[in-house]
Amino acid sequence: MTTSPIESWDEIAEWWRSEVADDPLFDEQVRPLLDELLPREVDYALDLGCGEGRLLPLLARRADVAVGVEEAPRLARWAVERGPVVRAILPRLDWVRDGTIALAVAVYVLDLLDDAGTFFVETARVVRPGGFLVVVVNHPVFTPDDAAPVVDADGEVLWRWGGYFATGVSDQPAGERTVRFHHRPLGVLLTEAAQAGWCLETLVEVPLGPGTVARHPGYRGQEQIPRILAVRWRRTDSRNPPGTPM
Ligand SMILES: C[S@@+](CC[C@H](N)C(=O)[O-])C[C@H]1O[C@@H](n2cnc3c(N)ncnc32)[C@H](O)[C@@H]1O
């Protein structure tokens, strides 16, 4: 096994495609979370880090135009079969004009970026006031380097928080390679978003669902441990942000 983390998701493109092909997590958990959090009707939407494009058809039902944004050329070529895709490297969105987008979505991408602050600033720049940012990501409880399940003497599975309070990285297995995740405590994440002009509307925390636990029996006992974080923010009007004296 090569232990250095991948530099591009193209290095694990085949593995990722086979993972998502029969992944119960998407239908069981990600889709219902998106159903709950995505606005009903918008004009322009961006799917940031769209991978092989599995979200694009779903977004196209909510948006007049849904465009994927993807760094990895191979994945981008697969995604193009499902909708328009721009090859670009996040978190910069220099190629998008200010205030032109109604909805930005990022599913399982934010903790892959080393600069979440710029992600929030850039999405807040391109999304117009009143527009939305929807993020689904590994729950920060899960992403510290040394966080892990521990089993007590009675066989109950508990969670070791590890270095939760510090930002840091952890390299997690992905097929035969590893992927680098960037851990930020929830407070850091939410504060960076607020400072960029994002107003929190809904935050949902869920554990792994029964389908995923059945597919990966190693997760048994973790059904009460937070695993997915889903958030919807609204772009405030920068001329009149919340908290401004009337
Ligand atoms: C875990 S996959 C999720 C794909 C898709 N959002 C989904 O849920 O099926 C992460 C994706 O983000 C892309 N990605 C990671 N870092 C990126 C970056 N800096 N710029 C653009 N895309 C990036 C990867 O190439 C990969 O396709």
C-alpha cells in the first residue's frame, strides 16, 4: 500500500466510482439530508467537488442550471455525462462573478480542503444575498487524527475524542491509498462561516444509518455517535448584516 496521501482524486477514481455505485449511505442518508436542506427552486447552482457527478441530476431538479466544479480530470469527464462541469481547484472561484449564484452545495468536500476560511469567503462572494450554501461533511467528532471507537468492559462502544479541539490533519484509508482530511472543531467551522457572511439556518447531526452499518459490520455499536454534519446557511445582505444597529 502507498501510504502518502493522494494528490488528486483521479488516483483513486475507479475505487471511488465503485464505492458510490452501491453505497447505501447516499440513498439512506445524504439524499434525505439534501431533500431537507436544499431550497426548492433556484436559478444557478454549483456542486463544488462534484466527483463523478452523482448529485448533478438531483440538483438539476431544483435549479434551472446546475454546474459541477471538479479538480480531477477523470472524474470531471465522467461527471460531464450528467451535467455541465467546470474543471477548477477549490476553494478559489475566481472564474465566477460576484453575486451570480443562488445555491452552492459541497458534499463530502469541505474536510478535504486545507483552507475552509477561503471556501466560506469565496462562496459568500459568488452567492448573492438571500442565496444558500449547503454542506454535507464528515462530522468533526470523527476527523481528529486520534479519534476512534473504544469498547468498554461491558462491550459498549464509546468514542474517543482525541485532539478534537485543535485543527489538524489525518490520513484515512481510501481503497489502497490514503486521503488527507482536515479537521476543524465545529466552533472554528461555524465562526469562519459567520465571519464570511453566512447566516446559519439549519444544522443536522446524524449517526451512520442501518444500511451502512450492515454493509460494514465494524461500525456496529456506533449507532449513537455523530458521523455526518449537514448545514444550510443563507447569504446575508452584506450591506445590512445581522447584528447591525438599526
Ligand atoms: C469524497 S468526493 C465527493 C464527490 C461528490 N461531492 C459526491 O458526494 O459524490 C470529493 C471530491 O472533491 C474533489 N476535490 C477535492 N479537493 C478539491 C479541490 N481542491 N478542488 C476541486 N475539487 C476537489 C475530489 O476530486 C472529489 O471528486
